[in-house]
Amino acid sequence: MSEVNCDDVLTRLYDFLGEELDDERREEIGQHLDGCHQCLEVFEFEAELRRVIVARHVQRCPDALRARIADQLRRPPTAEA
């Protein structure tokens, strides 16, 4: 089994949430999430967002918006004044 890094996990996060990965890849990402607090926070946010959207029967988030949100989440936090 190959190891995945944070970039791999964040790139495949939507596929992971949508259960669109094979068992081996899901296991790799799941193991990474178990040991990586930063990726786990992103995962938990995205999972909750997905639950809210489904609960409100909103159409699927456009890919461009999803990419912008993911880009913002990958950026390091900035110190607020």
C-alpha cells in the first residue's frame, strides 16, 4: 500500500466523501485522516457542508466554487489583527 500525503488527500477528498474510490485508496486516505489533524479538519468541514447541502436539498455545488473553497482551505491561516 502506498503512502499518501496531504496534497493527495485534499485532491481526492470529494471522491472519498462521495465513495467514488476503490477500497485500497479509501483505506489509504482513511489512515492518513486518522493521523493528520489538518486534513481531518478539512474532511470534517467538507463532510458537514455536504450534510447541510443534502439536508436542504440544494443542488450540487458547482465545481468552480468547490475548487475556490478547497483552495482557500489549503492556504495557511493568517494572523488576524
